[in-house]
Amino acid sequence: MKSFIASLALGAAAIALAGPAAAGPAPKEDPGAVHSYILLDRTGSMSDIWDEALGSVNAYAASVGEADEGEIDGQDIETDVTLAVFDYQDGMQFDVLRDGVKAEDWHNVTDDEASPRGMTPLFDAIGRMVNLAEADKPEKAVIVIMTDGLENSSRELTKDGAKAALDRARAKGWEVVFLGAEFASFDDAERVGMDAAKTMAVGKDQLQGSMSALAKKSRAYGKGEEATVEFNDEDRAAADEEGVKERQNQ
């Protein structure tokens, strides 16, 4: 009996010395996911560029879900897109045209779904979009605000209320960018706390290209390859920002 117990003790000691059994390959880190929230100005002044604006939203959805050349198979990310349009006509109008649609399931938005009209309740729309994102609780989010005009008809939020909403979004680590569609005045963007590196004027004919490029930045942020989403000199040149500024000053 004593020899049996001694054998057990020796066996246990050998196992302890050998350490834990060799583990299998470590699981790949989840590269994460990103949810894009596009807030599109549907006011009357957008009429001349409405087709280009809708085309740019569709281009964003296509690009954010498309792997870049050289991306390794198996390291793709989930990308969802929400699109809301806004205006003020007989009250605040805020319509969610796409709600958390996976990029691969996106079907193009058309002018049959929304047409330009009314005035610009920008602060109210910002508040509603942030509330929508907060209800979804994504780990990573990019909020894209596209407008061609300044705030003129909000009733729910002041600039301080809109800034507080965006501050909450930024505090969660979400990215917020502001695009002027053939529009170069960023007074409202500055009033709600937007950094200049996250605002950009975009020419009518460059909307689709700029939104596709922004989608790739959003994807890189979602994968953890970039910490932020910002516009550089190359982005601004491709967007014809200087041309927009010259046209706006005429």
C-alpha cells in the first residue's frame, strides 16, 4: 500500500514539474466591428446636389464593407450602417431610412425614399442621431454629419445641447466627422466642439470619392489599425476643398 501511495506521489510530482499541457494555437484577436451613422441633410438647399449626396452614401456603404487589397482572409470585420435624413417642415422631421444594415446587405437608397425640402434643424438632428447610437450601444461608431447649410430651425436643442450630445459620443471613443457638401462654413461644427481635423468641405463632383475614402478610414478605425478618423491634406485636395471655398466666396 505504501509503495502504491509513493507511486502516486511521484506521478503527481512529475506532472507538476512538466507544467500545464501544451495549449493549442491561440485564437486570433477579434479585430472588432464598426457601426456607421450617417446623418444627411434633406433640406431644400440640397436639391442641386441630392443625387450626388445619395450616391455618396451608397458609395460609403459599399466601401466600408469591402476588404482592402492585401487584407488577410479571416480578419474581416462586421460593418453596419444606419442612415437618417432630416429637415424641418411642419415640425422636426427625422427619418431613419436604413437602420443597422450590414454593409453586404445594403440596397441603394434612392430619391424615391426621400426628397429635399424644408429648413435645417441641425442641432436637433445631431441630438436624435446620438440618441439612436446610444440606444444601439456599439463598441465602435463613426458618426458622419453631411450638410450644405447652417442651423436655422432647431426647437429641441440649442448648440450647447448638441455639443453635449456629441461630447457624450466622443467620450465613448466614437468618431464624429462633419462634411460640408459644396459648403465651406463650419461655424456650427465649431460650436458643437468639432476639431478642424474632422471637418472638410467637399465639392459636388467629389462627394462619392470622398465618402468612399472616409469609409476606408472608418474601416481602419474599426479594425484597430487607426485610433481616429481624420482628414489630411491629400483628402482635402481630392475633395476639392479649396475650390469649394472659392465658390462659396463668390
